[in-house]
Amino acid sequence: MTALAVSGCRICGGPVTEVLDLGRQPLSDAFLRPADLAGEFFYRLALGRCADCTMVQLVEEVPRERMFHHDYPYRSSLSSVMRAHFTGTGRELLATELTRPGAFCVELGCNDGVMLRTVAQAGVRHLGFEPSAGVAELARRQGVRVRTDFFEEKTAADVLVTDGPADVIYAANTICHLPYLDSVLRGARLLLAPGGVLVFEDPYLDDILARTAFDQIYDEHFYYFTAHSVRAAAARFGLELVDVRRLPVHGGEVRYTLAHAGARTPSPAVADLLRQERERGVTGVEALRRFAADVARNRAELVALLRSLKEEGRTVAAYGATAKSATVTNYCGLGPELISYVCDTTPAKQGRLTPGAHIPVRPPAAFADPYPDYAVLFAWNHAEEIMAKETGFRAAGGRWIHYVPTVRVR
Ligand code: DWN
Ligand code: SAH
Ligand code: ZN
């Protein structure tokens, strides 16, 4: 199973112009044991834009089974901010869309049950799709009903037979992971009740560009949505964009709501965001070219800083073995000689080496033992939560290195 070069837009078949090449990259969530080093998988990470529907997407597709399997390490519940976000989301769905007796909620990428446990605890009918068996099992332990499988047209059709139509299909940080979005949207249309909604939230292209957050680009993130590109994709499959809401999580996301075409009146927020996107030029190719220049500058500055700290004999570690950091370390060529180790709370990442760069991952307890002089904040999207826990680092004279939106030492 090698990566597939995509010929044309995965949604509409239109011509895709490549705008940013981030080079040869490993699987972003494949944390290695020493024995795995020989067989490491690589693909070419590059971003393209469809000239016809404006969808920004990767130009190579990694087979889904290579990314999402029983050892997939990411656990949504390890951040208290994200737990609160998803508890709030569950309560909101219960209060707005899941009110009729017998209402049915399907979640794609339910992970460890961080959102669906709230729906399950309310006694509401639900089903999570989660192909990564390890995290699916954690969700079951939270009382969540899970099918260890990929959602797509075929599996959606099965659920329609076994459970009937869905009032809500919800997905966080999952729809953008699915290159076969055509099949997913066909499946959603099939499974949604006439008045049902597909609600999904993913990193927002405008926030990525505005913050030079190039580390949001990695194998799992196949699409980089805007209201324009989502509206166009939905329309091809009989769905309509009826609401949008900007979210502060993960560095800036948008929650999109799709309904059957003509079933709901779009909220004023949709026209507003479409207008903002036109004004800001987010959907054009120029914004992406500017972004590519920003990314190259960001890399040069980060590499120069880390090399000079090394020459001065400073100790440098990192915090948060994120999927995002695979792009940073491999694009910038940062290995253990520049970043000695990275601390992370995820049990399945600890004691392993980061993909491609092979930086050792240690538990957070190792951070203060002793503190490094500098720490690169790879989990910058969780900055507040991490700063609140790690106040001892700065108190001991330690300094954080940020690279989003610009390289700076704090
Ligand atoms: O889209 C995706 C998002 C939702 O999650 C997936 N494709 C994969 C994953 O991406 P990521 O790894 O970049 O996500 P996070 O949430 O930025 O990862 C944070 C990492 O930092 C985790 O490995 C846990 C760790 N962490 C920590 O060590 N201490 C996190 C917090 C909040 C902490 O206090
Ligand atoms: N919703 C969680 C997890 C996001 S990570 C959160 O926001 O934190 C993306 C998840 O999608 C992974 O757990 C992965 O296993 C799952 N996934 C990948 N392909 C999928 C598919 N076709 N259907 C359902 N889930 C899928
Ligand atoms: Zn297209």
C-alpha cells in the first residue's frame, strides 16, 4: 500500500494546482519502537487547489488503513479544554436536534467517546463510527455504542437498515480526514432523516493562512475547508450549507451544518462568512502563494534559532508530540540533535520515537527532571492549558519557543 498520486480534484475532477510542497513525510501518528525504524512509510506532502470548486486538498493520498488502525494513538479526552468543548457540543445537540422521542445520533470519528458519552448518558439512541479499534474500545468503556468501521456510502446504508434514519450526523476533526468525501456525502444524504443535519467541524483555511499554521497540513488532514468549498461540495450531493460557526479550538475551526437541499433556510451567518471569504481572498490562489512564502520564512527562522541555541550550549526539548509536529520536524529537518526529547501525556506515544525525526517521547513528569533551557511548544493549540500546568518551567528560567504565527521566544 503506497501513497496514491491524486489526478484532479477528489470532489469535482477539476484541475488541481500545487501551491506548497512540504516534502517527504512519515505518517504523522506513527510513533516508532526501535524495531519499527527500518520499515518506516513515507509519502510526499503537498497542498493543491482545485481551479473549479476551490477545494484545497493534498495531492497524494495515504491509504486509510495505514493511518487509522488498532494502534492509532490520538486520544481526544486528554485535553480538559477539549473535554469541555465536546461535553458542551453534546448538550447542545441534545437540546436542539435530538429532542424528538427515539431521536438518533451518529458520530463519525467518535474516538474515545469524548462527545458521544454525553448523548449516551442522556439515554439517547446513538452510534459512533470509529475504525481505530484501540480508541473505539475506550469509547465502549464510557457506555458508547461503537461500530469499528469506516463511515462511507456502504456502511451508511447498513445503518439505515439496522437503525433507521439519523437526526444528526456529527463529526469533529474527521470529515477533513476523508479523501473519499463523495462517498461520505452520499452516505450522509442516504442516512439523514428528511429534517436531519450533518454537523461537522474542522480546521478553517482562513485561520491556517492567517496564522501560518503550516503544521495543520499532514497526511490525516486531506481537505482544508472554507464555506465556499464546503458549499460547493455539498451541492454536488443534494445537500445545502445552512449554518456556519467559527470555533476557537485547535487554532481556529468552523462548524458547518448541512441539510437536505431546500429543507432548511440558511442562517445569515452563511452569507456573512461567504462575503468575508470573498473580501479576504481566502478562496483564491494568491492567498495560498503568500502562505507558501510565509511558511518558508517561518522554517528559516525556526532552524536558525534552534541552531544558535545549540551552538550556545543550551538544552532544548519540546512539548506535545502532536501529529502536527511531524510536519514541523520533517519539513525543517529537526532531529534529536536539535530537540533532545518531547514530553507528552499520551501513554501510547511515550517511550517511542517521533515519526521521521526520531525524537524520543517522554512523559510530562520528565519535563522538570531537570527542566530544559528552552521548550518548543508543538501543542500550541493547547497553549493555555499547558502553560497553566507548567508554570514551574518559566519560574525556573525556562523559555517557550513558539512558531505559530511567527517564531518567537517567550
Ligand atoms: O485532527 C486531529 C486532531 C483532532 O488530533 C487528528 N488528525 C490528530 C490529532 O492531531 P494532533 O496530534 O496535532 O492534536 P493535538 O490535540 O494538538 O495533540 C496534543 C498532543 O499534546 C497530544 O499528544 C496530547 C499532548 N498534550 C500534553 O502532553 N499535555 C496535550 C495537552 C492538552 C497537555 O496538557
Ligand atoms: N472526533 C475526535 C477525533 C478526531 S481524530 C476529535 O475531534 O478529537 C479523527 C478520527 O477519525 C480518528 O479517531 C480516526 O480513527 C477516525 N476516522 C478515520 N476515518 C474514519 C471514517 N471513515 N469514519 C469514521 N471515523 C473515521
Ligand atoms: Zn474541485
